[in-house]
Amino acid sequence: MSEAKIRLARPGDEAGAYHVCLKTGNFGKDGEPFYRDDPDALGRIFVGPYLAYEPELSLVLEDAQGVCGYALGAFDSKAFYGRYEREWRPALCAKFPEPGGDPSTWTRSQMVHSWYHHPDYTCPERYDLYPSHLHIDLLERAQGRGFGRRMLEQVMELLGQGGSPGAHLGVSMANGTALGFYQRLGFQELLRVGEGTDGCIYLGKQFNAEHGRRKPW
């Protein structure tokens, strides 16, 4: 098993990071069988804008086989979503029309295309305590080796050094493994939206002064 290294994202990482998003796109498991008609559908929302707008908060995990994980952050969620709305989403909507007909007949890709047209900008309260947000995914070969914890802690340190008091993230109710992972890192539940496989649990964690004193590298 090759050793993996954590580094800041750089231009050219998009394809590898989108692939990670695809391979974890089925509630943390391999989503490739469900997105063959559009493998980049998820990555255009959950990866691309972060690499473009917050590269200083975008970490990549890379081994000899290539990019095998990422941890992404947005310093001010409302500002990030505002830029996404103005600069990113119009092109998505122009290229991928909103699907019609009965949603129960849509492919997974069509469902994601509908999200392009009806984005979710949920920011759980209290926003003043958790203004930043985080997103992380690791390929199976990189899981269980401590990289997820290290990468999230490093992004949180970067956020804390910039003056953020805390961050939130969302996890599918269907992804119990991820929920347990975040809770072990000290994240606490803030909000539940929906139910079942369509439901999302928002968790938050406040930073302490220690995040602002240490260098993450």
C-alpha cells in the first residue's frame, strides 16, 4: 500500500477530485454505477466551486495512484454561496436543463441536475458560531488510516487561523459511518432536515484558541 501525502490543492487536481466525489457518491460508497450518464454531476457542486473559490482551504490526499481524497472548506458560507449563485450556477443551469416529468423516473444524474436549478444553501444556526463549512471524501483505499481526521483538523486549523469561530457540515441520514466519524471528532448535532435517504443532519464544531496558534503543516 503506497504512502499518501496531504497537500494543498493545485490546478490540475479537478479530474482526480471529481473522481473521488463520484466513487463516494452513493452515501459514502461507490457511486459510479449510478452516474454513468454523467460522472461529473456531483463534483460540479461538491468539489469544483471549492477548488475555484477557496483553494487556500482545499486539501488533497495523493498517493502513487493519484488523488485519493480531499477535505474542502469555505470560510464564510453565505459569501461562498453568494458567489456560487452569481458565478457558478448560471453556467450549470445553461448547460444542464432542469429535468421534466415524474421525478421518480429520473436517473441519479438527473436528480443532481435538478439541484443545479434548486440549490440548497442551508446554514444551521447559530450562524455566528458556525459560519464556515466543511466537506470531505476519501476513496476506500485511503480510509481507516487516519487521513480523514488529519485533513479535517488541518482545514479547521486554517479556518481558525483566519479568524473563524467554528464550522458546520452536513451528512446524509443514510451514512451512519460518517455520522459516527464526525461525532468522534467533536461535532455536535445542530439541525435535521428531511428523513430517510433524503434527510440530512447538520453538525457543528466550535474552534478554540489552539487552532489559531498552531501551523497545520
